[in-house]
Amino acid sequence: MPQQKIAPPSSVKLRMAVWFIMLVGGALLGITLDLKWFPGWLLNPYWHLVSALLGIALLRVVFLVSKVTGRTLARYGKNGEVPRFETNQLVTNGPYACMRHPMHFGLFFFPLAIALIIGSPSFILIIAPLEILFMLVMVLRFEEKEAIEKFGAQYLSYRQRVPAFSLRVDCLRRLVELDQ
């Protein structure tokens, strides 16, 4: 008998919907503002070429960080049957040894990568930074609270030792190393 997959919880589905709305809404708002504020940029092929190449490179980094952190969570964060995108064990290995939210750190750059690919100055300069700030507040406000509720004193101890985010070179290197 095939094993039945456990569906992700509704909070994960809600977060994915928010991501989709932010990215699509940011793109549409950015283009709308560009038509008003930066009409010349929309017709500049050199801008779009450079911007798109930078955006694709950044998007590759975002996906690599997601892959590394996702593998780390899958390897160390599950004991038994656990829904996709969920963990039932606190992970402090790999990139999680030097920052508490390495996957979110990588995902912060997702709106900027999309903005660069689209080539929208308004999205790049205004909307993506606001979306990143919104995501940062959500992580620090809600993700932290959920982790404390889920892991209790173990997470509180981890939180005292490990910063939410880190720009240390050795820590950033861990974000992109697949063989941890």
C-alpha cells in the first residue's frame, strides 16, 4: 500500500499565498509606477539586459540557499511522519549553527531578484526593499513566536547563542555549501 503524503499545514499555504501576492503585486505595482516615473527605463535594452542578468544570478543564489537549508531541515528536523515544509526537531546544524533563519535570509533576496529580472526601477528601489522589511518583521514577530511555542526552552537557549541573521563570511559560506 503506497504511503500517503501529509499535506502542509494551512499556515504554510497562507505564507505561500502571501509570497505570491507580494511578488505578483510588486511586479504589477512596479511596472505601473515605472510607466509614470521612469518611462525611459522601460525602453532601454541595455538596462534590461544588465538588470535581468543580475536578477538571474541572484535568483540562482536564492534557490541554492533554499536547497541547502531545505536539505538541512529535511535531514535533521524530522522525526517520523511530518508534513512537508514542517519540522518537529530543532535544527542547529549547517547554516542553522550560525543563524536561526538562514532560509528566510536567502528568501529575503527573492523579491529583489524578481524585480531585477523584470527590470522595474520602482520595484527594485521601493517595493522590493519594503517587501524585504515586511518579511523581516514577519520572521522576527511570528516565526520566532512559533519556534518558541514548538521547541520551548530548547529554542530559547538556541536563541541566546545564535543570532537571527549573520553576515559573517563563514556563515554566508554555509548557506551555499551543499555537502554539509
